[in-house]
Amino acid sequence: MAFTQQQLADLEAAIAEGVTMVSSNGRQVSYRNLSDMLKLRDQMREELAISGVGRHRKYISFQRD
């Protein structure tokens, strides 16, 4: 299944709020428990990272004077 960054954000917001129902694009999904939500969140993150969506790299440089 192809996930979107918005679906991941909606799921993470629901996890943070402690609710088990997520609304996204006019569709509601109810989860049995937090464990199911965390498993799906991890799957979404993995698939989005593989596809390159939401993949960001930061490079930090230091310079001595």
C-alpha cells in the first residue's frame, strides 16, 4: 500500500493525542489499540523513506578560527 506523508502526519498526531481514531481525506479509521498504531506508523515511515518521500539530510560544518 502506498502511504502519503499526510497520512503519516495524521497518524502521528492521533498517537500524540492518545486517540485511536484517525481522519484523513474525509475517511475515518479506528484502531484497536496504540500498539497497532505504532506498528503502522513504523511501516509508513519505512515505506516513505524507501520511496524517498520525506527523506531529508542535514549537514553541519564547524570551523575553527
